[in-house]
Amino acid sequence: MSYDARMRVWRGDAAGGELQDFSVEVNEGEVVLDILHRLQASQTPDLAVRWNCKAGKCGSCSAEINGRPRLLCLTRMGTFAEDEVVTITPLRAFPVVRDLVTDVSYNFEKAREIPPLVPRERDPDGNHRMQQIDVERSQEFRKCIECFLCQDVCHVLRDHEENVPAFAGPRYLMRLAELDMHPLDGVDRRRLAQEHFGLGMCNITKCCSEVCPEGIKITDNGLIPMKERVVDRKYVPSTWLGSTIRRRKRSAEA
């Protein structure tokens, strides 16, 4: 059974824009992206919207629907009442390019700043060995599709533009945590996470976990453990003293 939905879609570019009202047919089982495609085909051929797989795996079609960051291809129109106005706006945390398309290049810049995995020395027999439990700790984070919904909903980025240079956001703090948990990695990223990527700015509200389409527990399993390791290193006397002695010893040997 079909009905005519009331849609409000943001139209504009970096210079400004406004919400425009549309009435468009909706069929049973359709998602918001289907409706935007119908708008493009019938009423607004120049509407800009980014998408690719339409299967919730590429992360391209991120937007805000009624103020909540969502994937357009995973949000069914059946979620809303037939008489409800569905408002679609671009991601608020990133600069608008045009209509629903935003410039998310900030995320890729932060990704390039993260040191890659550096494997520790091999065991005496030439192998690398890992316990399955250690593999599983970071495996969850590899489900990330980089839709950047977590970046968009994070109020440290969303509401405070001045934080952008110093704060990596939950997606890349999670990446730091993933690497730090990797049983073969030989780099200590705790100081980097705190001093360069702004881990201390995160106040663990868990809003990033709530919008993740992959169900990754970003805060509980990534950010909080990383914060705990930073605190251990920086404030626990025995840990701080041991790391200081090792650092001075390396400097003396160099």
C-alpha cells in the first residue's frame, strides 16, 4: 500500500540554503534513500546526495533524519507515521558541499596522522603468535564502515568547531585503541592519543555508540579502556616511574 509522504529536504551549498517541502509517493518497505531517488527522478533532478552500495556497508549515504544521524539506506519509511514530516539535512559536523553532501576530508586527514601497525620482533623460531582472546578484543572495531555518524554526533566536534584541529573524534580514537590492543603491535600510542588526538576531550557520553549502524560499542570497548591505559601510564606512580626510567635509559644509550 502506498501513500504520499511529506518530506523536508535541505537544499543549498556552502554559502547557505534552506529546507524545501515536497510531497512524494512512498511504497511499502522503502527506505529514505528510495524516496530521495524518486525525488531526483520526478521533482528535483539536481538534488545532490552521496550513496553507493544501498546495503548499509559503504557508509556513503550518511545524513541526519529528523535531527538524528542515520544511514539513508537503512532507515525505513515505516519508521515514521504516515502523517509525520520527515526532515533530511546534511551532517552537521562537516562543511556542506551541496544539498545533502558534506566534505568529510577532515576524517581522512586524521587517519593519515595515525602511525600504522609496527609488528614487534618475531619469536625465536621466526613466527608471530597471538592468543585468540587478544585477536577478539580488537576484531569488533574492524567492522567500522566509516560512515562518520559517530563523528557527526560527537558534541566535541558538533558544537565546538575550535576543537577540530586537536580532536580526532571517536572513529579515530577507536582506531588508536584498536592498534594499542593489537597483540603484535610494538608502538605505545597512549601518549599520542592524549597529547595529539585529544583523548582527554572525550567525556564518554556514549552517543557515538548509539548511532553506530554496525553496533560497535565504541565507548565501552574502545575509548574507556584506552583512557584507563593512559591514566595508568600517566598517574599510577609505579607505572609512571618505570616508563620514565626506561625512557631515560633509551636516551642515554642513544
